[in-house]
Amino acid sequence: MHLQPGNENIERTSQTSENLIQFRDVTKVYGSGMATVRALDHVNLEIQQGEFVAMMGPSGSGKSTCLNIIGCIDTPTTGTYNFDGVHVEDLSRNHRALLRRHFIGFVFQGFNLLNRTSALENVELPMIYRKIPRRLRHDLALKVLSSVKLEKWAHHTPSELSGGQQQRVAIARALVGKPRLLLADEPTGNLDSERSREIMEMLLEFNTKEGITVVMVTHEAEMAAYAQRRIQFQDGRITTDSKNGR
């Protein structure tokens, strides 16, 4: 991977490290004095390209902070974060934004769709920021909507879609740029059991067939069971890291 200052293009190298994500002694501290919160406490973590990892733990355990650092939304206070050979903690804010834009997709519990725009336009949005020509981004958006079985709903707004359909639009938007990594923060939190299983089957399919690395935060053991690996957080530390055996 090569990041170019002031340039929207990121060149992907032909050689990639086995570990897509590597934390070394990562600590994240918020506030100071009596208000100090140690959200992560000397965390070491490796995630290989193509893995599906579920992060679990109670509120305030550090799992969401970990996800934010992986997604280049936040940075470590101390320690190092290596993303496919790039030391993220050394990057400028603009370069971290470029890394997010070109290599990482995000899916959130609340869908985060633009209410007054169609499903197609929502999926096109990341490509507008990447300055992809209109016709090409239109075709790519239709293709990825088809992959999540929503091509017939392309011109419907979020208010005309069910919760499960809205989350599928959000997944399509996250995948349209062909990211190396998909980060999912409680992706089934607002869905019923049947829709939740549909979304998890979809994430699993993209992981196994497309080789996209998936890192998901969830409170639900049933959803975590879809992952290859389960990481448990407590008080800013990893307490268990085990294979699911699927």
C-alpha cells in the first residue's frame, strides 16, 4: 500500500503481509487527572487477511474503542497500529481519511443512510468522494445492490424500506469500493431475529466468497457464532481470544 500526500489515489502493492491488522501494546486514554479513562490498556492483537472476527464485552469494555482505532477514526495514545504494513499512528489526519476511504468499509447499527435519497444514491455516495465518474458509479452501485438482492428497490428511499433492507443498503454502500476490511458495529442491533440472521449470512458470504476481512462488534452470542474467532474485552483488555470452529 502506498499513500500519496495530497492525492486521492492510493496504490496497492502486490505484496501484502499475512496480518492485515496488528496492534502492539496499544493503550488509549481519554481525559486527564480524576477524569482519566483508560479505554484500552496495553492491547496486543493480530487479525489476518480474510478472517471474520467478533468482538464482545460489556459497555465500556474497550471493544468499540478498538474498532474505532482499527477504522482510523481514532488513534492510540501509546503503542503501534500496523495496517497491512502501514504504521497508522504515524499518518496525518488526511492520510488516515484516505486509508478509510479506499480500504475500509463501515456498517453501523443505525444504518446511517441519507433519508431523502434513494438506495442507489446512498450506495453511490462513497464513490462521489472518490471522484468516480457518474456513469461508472451508477453501474457499480447497481451491481452491488444486486449482490445484496435489492436491485428492484434501487430507487426507493430508506423510509420505503424495511430495517433489514436498509441494513442491506448500508452493506452495499460499505462494499461498493471493494474494501480490504469491513467493520460492523452492532449490525443487527436494530433488527428482529430473522432479519439479523439474513444480515449475518450476507456478511459471512462476502467474507468467505470475496475474502473480505470482517471485524464485528456485537453483544449477541448468536451473531458472534457466525465469526471464525471471538475476542472478549473487559476493562480495556482482551481477556479471551478463541476460535469458533465454524
